[in-house]
Amino acid sequence: MITRHMRFIGAIGGLTLCTLFLTLGVAQTTDQDAHLAIENPADLSKEDALEHYMSLSRRMDRGYAAAQLDLLLNYQAWPLFNDAPYISATHGQRYVNSYANRMAHNYGTLQEGEVLPVGSVLAKDSMTVTDEGHVHPGAMFVMEKLAAGASPDTADWRYIMVMPDGSLFGDTMGSRAEAVAYCHDCHEAVADRDYTFYVPEEYRVGN
């Protein structure tokens, strides 16, 4: 199982706008508030980050599955492009792993002006690890590429945030759309890469 998770994917850089939205909270120790930014993330080596993730991965899979979103079924078996969980300022200072389904076959090689196919799904799970030793699952952040014209305001991307217990924090195409509307504001910075970020260089597989 460890080998399977060594093919990690990650996709979001540190943009100021996103950080402002996600740093409005304080350090959290409960899953219920895990979408808020923590103030004291632990500084982990790749090995330690992987160990923590492996200890939580089954719990995270079960928790997100409670949302009953078909597009996330077996997400941990999807291709992954980063070699270890890495901290993301735009996701509340949490350690993240972003997965892409098979439809998003060109995610890792996407060039300026290219787009991902309709049906592509990027799913970034997260975990909180503080310097006080608190370790628990964080929220899941999801992007789904929709058919042309389905959501003009978000360039035909759907954004979803799922809490660790499977409750839905927001869905731009459904409940509490306003709660996750800021996601696309962040991704507009990479409109020339079909609104998707990529893995920090030091975490890319093969580096």
C-alpha cells in the first residue's frame, strides 16, 4: 500500500487571495472545524508526512465516502503525482495529496492553452498536523470539469469541499455554493493552464 501512495499528485500553489480566505480561523483540533486554517503546522520530513498519511488514509477514505459522491469512489486508487504530502498555504496550512481520475490523463503534462477533458476530476485530500502533535484528517477539495456552458461563472469547473465526516461544506453546483465560490477566484490565476495548478517542483515524482 505504501508503494501505491508513492505516486502522489498535488496541484495548488500559494496564492495570497486564497490564503486570506483560509487564514481567518485559528488553530483547530477537531475534525468539525478542519476547513479553517491552523496557525502552527508541524514541519515534517517527507518520510514523516507519508507515515502520518498512511496512518489516516483508511479513515479519510471512509469519512469522505459518507458524502456519497459517486465521482469520488475509490479516489485513493487514482493516479498521483507527488512523492509525499506537502503543506499548502491555500488549503489552511494542511498537508495535502491531490489525486486525478483517469479522465484527467493529461493533467501532469498540461501545457499553456491546453484543457482537461470533460469528466476530469481532481481530488485533494488533506490532513492537519500541528507542532503540538495533533494529527487528524482535514477537508477534501474537489474540482470536476463540466461540459461547455454548464457553469460559465467558473469556466465550467465545479468546486466541492467535503468535510472529514462526509458532510458537504459547499458545492458550486449544489448546496451552499457561496461557501466555496472563492475557489475559482484563486484558480483564475492559472486560467492559461485550464485553471489548474501543479505540484511544487521539489515534490514532483522523479525529482
